[in-house]
Amino acid sequence: MVAIVSLLDEVHTARMNHLIFLLEQEFGLKGVQATPDPHLTWLTASDASLANIKKALTKAAGLCCSLTVKTTGLGIFPGEKPVLYVPVIRTVAVNQFQSHLFEAITDSNQEVGPNYQPDFWLPHLTLALADTTPVLLGQAVQFLNSLNFNWEIKLDNLSLLTKVDDKYLRESYFPLEDYKKGQPVKIFNKL
């Protein structure tokens, strides 16, 4: 399984890493560190053909642009090991971008994870997962409750994360800018 993500800018990477560090110090939560680079996951896919995925991402990155996303509040995916995250607001541009990536990857005969189907996808920035419990997560939410999560983040890349031992690491990086003209391209209508 591979993840197609956008890595965060320096400011928001530092902000997320600081929050992850605080959650580890206060509650021992460090499962999220299996992916060292904070990111927004657009979708996951089988790794049956990394070459086909890279071709699709190269094409998608060449046709698109950087985009700005906004976040707000905290969210929880419930379960025995709930996930704590910062929700990313779905906009027309965000939905179009994810939908077109979904099409590009499925057109290259890759199986996409069920939570990343365009109608079910919930964009987010993960703060804690895997080593959580409902009790710990309640305490973590209370701990973070006074912070402001109304952020604006410029995403200027697609990145491919692959599993290496017990971590998900950046395997490839695709800039989302039209460098020939020196400025970002407007959001596309079709890949």
C-alpha cells in the first residue's frame, strides 16, 4: 500500500510536529510518527505498479497547480484505537483535485483504499493514531481544546509515501507549479 499525499509547508510542518511532540510528552502518543512528514492524504493505493502510479502523478502534477486549504477544529475517527485529527475543509477546488487524482490512479489500474473514494474521503491532518484509546483521546482533546486550528496552508506538491520497515517515507516528490511560466497554474477542470 502506498499513500499519495501533499506534504505541508515549513510553518505547518513545524506546527504539526510541535503538537505531535506535545501529545507524546503528555500522553505517550507516538504512533503517528510512523509517518514522519506531516501531510494531507489524497488517497491510498495498492503498490502493484509504482511505475504506473508515478506516471499518473507526474501527469497530474504537470496539469495542476498549488492550492490553498483551510482547516478548523479537531476531529475524531471513532473506534477501539480512535484517530485524532485536524479537519481540512472540503471546497470545490479540494474536491475536484482529489476526484481527478482518484481518476488518474484508478485509470492506471490501481486499487484505491475504500476511505479514499471521492464520496467518502474526509481530508485531515493526523495528530494521533494507532496507540490511542478512547480515554487517552478524550484527555488529548481536552489538552488541545484551547488552541486555534483555523489554519490556511498552501499545498505545492504531490508526494508518494511507501512503507520502509515500520515507517512510511517519501519515495517521490512532484511539484504542483508551472515552473515554465514561474507562477502557479489555475485549478484545472479535467486531467
